[in-house]
Amino acid sequence: MAAVFSPRANVIATVCMIGVAGFIAGGCIWWFAWPRSDYVRRVGWTIQQPVPFSHQHHVSGLGIDCRFCHSSVEHSAQASLPPTFTCMTCHSQIWTNADMLSAVRNSLTSNTPLVWARVTDVPDYVYFNHSIHVAKGVGCESCHGNVAAMPLTYKAKTLTMRFCLDCHRDPGLQLRPVASIYDTDWHRNRTTPSAAELMRQYHVGARNLTECSICHR
Amino acid sequence: MNVSAAGLLLAVLLLAGGCDDMTQQKKENPYASSETAPATVPDSVVEFQDSDHPPPALTLTLLQRGQSEFHAFCSPCHAETGNGHGMVVQRGFPAPEPLTDPDLMTASPRHLYDVLTDGKGIMYGFAQRISPEDRWAIVAYMRALQLSQHATLASLTPEQQAMP
């Protein structure tokens, strides 16, 4: 009686087993890792805007504070994008003939708002409120990165649920003194109050910040 | 056979339901138009902007708030010292008068508040950007800036004079 398996069967079996293992591993990567990758999360991607606005020039170069344009950040859920009126506070007098700013001038004369593209977005089932984060000592940089170093604005952090929870589980080290909230390149130093002291100052910690309804409501 | 096919179809449909990750959800904004708004505004109601905002009590907290707001909104042109040579002025914006100008030293707080609210000359108004309490805080801080540049040793308390 001839052998049931020919010598080739060894190779075929090995290839099949490797294939199945690869398929499972690939499937896991495709299912779990790929959607969470920086590529899919658009981290570091600049976005086409109606005007090529440079945060680097306005924040680093001129020293303009975040609140000058995002003026509702302390009072509202939205930090808000500036109306054309805010741009014209300065650009009614300087760079009045610049080609780059023609869209801003058109917006003013035609009384239609500039439509900026959103750079940092969270899913619609997430409730995010800027004012409470700013009031409790979370700096802009913690989620938006060092905006002052961005010639064109891009999303700096993945903003996955893990990103939010890492801080909600242990907020202390992400908190900073009031004077440094809008500092775009802040680092803890010897004079910075300890994490526990900042938690006490801002009255953070009494509530469980990982409850579902904190973010999903 | 038909039962199993129907069962398979149902299972596929249920699975397909999971494909919507709900990151984009259309929401109705009831205030978007007067037709969907919950109620019409009575005539007696004035806009927050037009209501009276009396000056708050002068406290250290108010001055610190004023310093922070002055830095954010005023210092690009007026500079941190109020001398009118802020960074935007250095880049070509017409220079404003220094805050220690005699007219401004004697101006009433209400006048400074009104200029902040409505603007003056080429300065735009900041009513939309700075809340009324914060505008008063800036006025208080401007007064402190003015005082700081005309302070004499005699105007300090003995404790302050004794400080190194």
C-alpha cells in the first residue's frame, strides 16, 4: 500500500500552518492596531485650509496668546474658531494687500464666514468641554501639542479613548499652574508644585473621572 | 432551507449594524432657526451685551485676572508695560498712545471700559472676545500699570519701603 502522504506533504503542512498563523496575526493587526495607528488617526497630517494660517508665526513670532483668537475657551465647551472680525483686528492695518489674505478680505466684504477645516475632532459620542479642562489646569498643549511650532496646523495626539483615560485615571502630572495653561512648550521644573498639590489646588480627585457618563452623555 | 437562509440574512444584517461606528451623528440645533426655537424672546429681554455691567469690587484676584487678560488681548499692540510698542506695532501696526498719556491717566474707568467694549479709532472693539467682568478686570490692571509708572517712594507703605 502506497503512503497516504507524499514527502511534499511536510512542506504543504508547514506552509499552511504558517499561513493560518499569519492570517490570524494579520487579522488582529488589521482589526485592532490599524484603526489606532497614527496614520489612520491622521496624527501629523496638515489639512487644507482656506488661508494657510501659521500658528508658528502668530504664536511664536508675535507672542499672541491662544485666547486672542480662541476667545471662548475659558467659558464654553468649544474653544471656537475666530470670526473674520478677529483677523481684521490687525489685518485691517497690516498686510492689507497680501495675496495670501485675499480670502479673509473677501470674507469681510461679502459678509460670509471663513470655513476652516477642523483639525482636532473627537467622535460625536464623546462630550468634550474645553472650559472645564482649562479651569482645572490642563494646558492646551496636553491635547494639541506644541502649536507654536506648527507652520501649518496638524493634529498632534491620537485622541484615542486610551489617550483620554490615561489622564483621567491619573491627572496629577498633566496639571500645570494657572499661569502656564497657555504656554505651548511647558515643562515641569523644580518650582512646579507637586502633582498632589496641584490636584488639591484645582479640587481634582474627589470625583471618579473614569465614569462612563463623564465623557459619554 | 428557507428558515436557515432567513436566519443567515438576519445574522448578516445584525453584523452590518455594527459597521456604523457612530462617530458622525447629525444633531438638531433647536436654536438654529426661529421656527424650531423653544420660545420667542420677550420684548423686555435685552441682550447680555446691552445689559448694565457695574464695575466689580477691586480685589487682588481681579487685578491678577486683569493682568492675564491684558497679556492676552492688549499686549500685542500696547505691550506688557502699556507703552504702545507691542510686537504687532513693531511689525507695522500704527502705534497707540501710551497708557501713561495724561488724558488716559485722568480718564474715568467707565471711559476705558467703553473703549475696550466698542474700540476707538483703528482699535477694534473687544465686546465679543472679552466678557464684561474681564473688561473691568483689564481696566483695573491698566490703572495699576499707570500707577506703577508714576509711583513715588512716598506712596509706598513703610513695610513696602523696608523691602529690599
